[in-house]
Amino acid sequence: DVKVTQSSRYLVKRTGEKVFLECVQDMDHENMFWYRQDPGLGLRLIYFSYDVKMKEKGDIPEGYSVSREKKERFSLILESASTNQTSMYLCASSSQRGTLNTEAFFGQGTRLTVV
Amino acid sequence: DQQVKQNSPSLSVQEGRISILNCDYTNSMFDYFLWYKKYPAEGPTFLISISSIKDKNEDGRFTVFLNKSAKHLSLHIVPSQPGDSAVYFCAAWDNAGNMLTFGGGTRLMVKP
């Protein structure tokens, strides 16, 4: 059974803090993604990675950075948290195209509140 | 500009009837489409997908239709059940296979 695990379900942080959101997958997937979900805006892609140490900006990378030192782990970093980063953060992973399995699997989400 | 659009933010349907959720896309490089279902405080779960070489894919009560010329896809749920009440997201892979783009979601409410 595929598992994508996010380190926290709920987080409350103060404005200006550096925040780390961790994600681990156990299916040896090449691709990993970070999205945020906001009411009326759907899921917006922040960053994705298709290989270790590789990263690509998504639609809304401003204020975020990522790290992928190991294939199974993809971290999202909020350099200096702001209240407009209060959101639900979702991590996902998928295998490379060219295989039969082309769905992305999601973690349970982290609800981050910045006060 | 959103490349994947779900123009109906919500839909209410009676139990047993058909639910039709719509999705439009603008990027002609998209070649594989997926539908996800999401309950509150949970991650999205995969429902059904369709390749751009097909125009229909069926899985039990769920059918996805793709009209490439119109850049439009739809999800049909027949018959609808109260447990189907959730937010449904349409998503698309680009043909490089690295970027998965989502629509804004449609909240489906199935009334008993």
C-alpha cells in the first residue's frame, strides 16, 4: 500500500519563523510535489522535484523553498512565515511517466496557521 | 491564468440521480487527465483517469469523458450516493510527465 506521510497534521507558527514541512514516501517514486489548498483556489503547485537534488518552481513558489536530499523525502521550507501562508499544505508523489501507474498519491495534509 | 478550470464551485444532486462534473483546460500539451475526490481534513484520493488517446473511461459508477477538440472533460457518477459528497478536483499531466496541474474543485452534495 502506497504511503505518503506528512510530519504534522496541524501546526501553529508565529510570523517571521522559519517553518519546515516534511514529507516521506515509501514507493520509490521519482516525482514529488508540494501544493497548497485554499478555498475557491483549488490546489496550487508550489514546487516539484523529479529527482534527488532536482527542483522546479510551480505556480506559486514565492516565499517558499524546497529540499530533496534523498529520494524518499521532500521538504518544504517557509523562510519567514507570513499570515498569507496560512493554508492546507499537501505533499504528493508519483512514478515517472512511461509506466502504467500515472496517478499521484497524496499525504493527509498539514493545516498550517501563521499568527 | 488557470490552465485547468472547474467553473462550477458547487453542485447539488438527489440520491440516485446522475452527477455531472465538468472541467475545461487550455494547455494543448496536457495528455493525461485525472479526477480526485477530497474529504475535509484529508488528502485527495485518486478516482479515475483518461488518456488523451481515448474519449471515455469507465470504472463502476464513475465514467470520464474527454472531448479533445473542445478541451473539455466531464465526470459522470451514476447513481449518486450520499457518500459521494466531497470536493472533486480535475487534474492534468503535461506530456513531459513532471507537472500535475489541478482545477479549482467542485463541491458535490448528494441529498438523501
